[in-house]
Amino acid sequence: MRLLLLDLDDTLLQDLPVSRRVLEELGRELGLLGFFRAVKEEAEALFKESPIYSWAKRIGHSALEALWARYSTFGLERAAEWAWPFREEVFRRALRRLGGPEEKARALAQAFFEARRVFPLFPEVPEFLRRTEGVPRALLTNGVPDLQREKLQGAGLWEAFDLFLISGEVGLGKPEPGFFRMALAAFQVRPEEAWMLGDNPEKDILGANRVGIHAVWVDRKERPPHPEARPDRVVLSLLEAL
């Protein structure tokens, strides 16, 4: 192996579990069960009507991320203007669905925006990074530039990689073959000399398959298998991949 490619969200950094925990806590404060599911489903439905949806889909930016991205990157002024009305409406719809107080929608949207800014790594990540020192490492992550960079800073991962590729900065993302080839070209490595580790069977594993890169599915039990993805290995933790 001459190059190690790694995904960020839910591979190194706990992302979906944190969103679930914060939203469920906000719901419990109002006596509402299932708040995470309600907010997620309402956000995904409304996101498809947004003026940024086609761009977000291309770079792999999710509806849940739209609830807490700052959109402070130059060129995203339109997204920043759209974001808060979107968030308030998402929470209003979720509260309506569960019989909660709709007048609290704006306050809940603000509370999630603030409370969501925590960046815990999975427990094995420090040891995994220590044991892979000496192997060139590239991070391949889908998302909005300012949000993904905030995650990297918050998680203390800036010094852990030789290359960062963020889909919102380069204009395409996983599973597009070109995104993976950018990393290969940067290190002048052939596909068969690289390994991709990620939690998303479609984005990480299928994308690597299409380029001929070895792929390890880090199954965090958040995503089902993809019918076309063919991982070389399936592991429950990054350390198992070693």
C-alpha cells in the first residue's frame, strides 16, 4: 500500500450519531419522542425544493448538514440567505407532525445550530492514525467547504493528512471517479496501490470500485449495503482494517 484514502463523516468523525443525540435531547425537553426522525425526514423532503439542491446533491451535502452549515465560504451567499427560513420551516413541520408547539421552531433551529458544533472522533481513531504513520494519507470528504473545515479543525485532524480533498471546493465528490483520481494523481500512485476506507457503501466503496482502488467498508451500522458495492473487506472498526 502506497496511499491510504479515508472518509471523514462517520468513518473518523461521529457525525450522524451526534445529530441524532442533539435532536432527541431537544425533543425530550418538550416531551416529544421521535424528534430526530421527524426533523430528518422533514429536512430531506424540503431540501429537495431548495435552490441549492442540485449543487448540494452533486457535492454530497446533506439535508441534516444544511441545518447547521454556516455557508460562510465565498460564493455561498445565496445558500446563507436561504438557510434560516429553511431551518425554521423544517422544525415547524417536525413539531406539527409530533403535536409540539410550532412557535418554538425558530428557537429549536437555533439551539440545534449551536449544540451541534461538537466533533468527537470514534474511539479507535487516534490509535489507527498512530499505527498508520509513515503511509501517505489523503482525506476525501463530501460537503460544504466551511463546514467540513470546521469539522477537521474541531476534531484536531489538520495535522493527520498529507492532502485534503473537499467536494465543495473541487466541484465534484464521491462516488465520482474523478474525485478519487485527483488523490491518486497528487501522489503519483496507481489505483491498485491505494486503499479507501469509508462507512458509505455507495459513496466510498462503489466510488473506489469504479477506479480500481481497494476498498474497506467500515460498517458503523448506520447504512445498509449497496447492491453494486464490492468491498475487499468489511470491518466494524478502523483497527480491524489493519
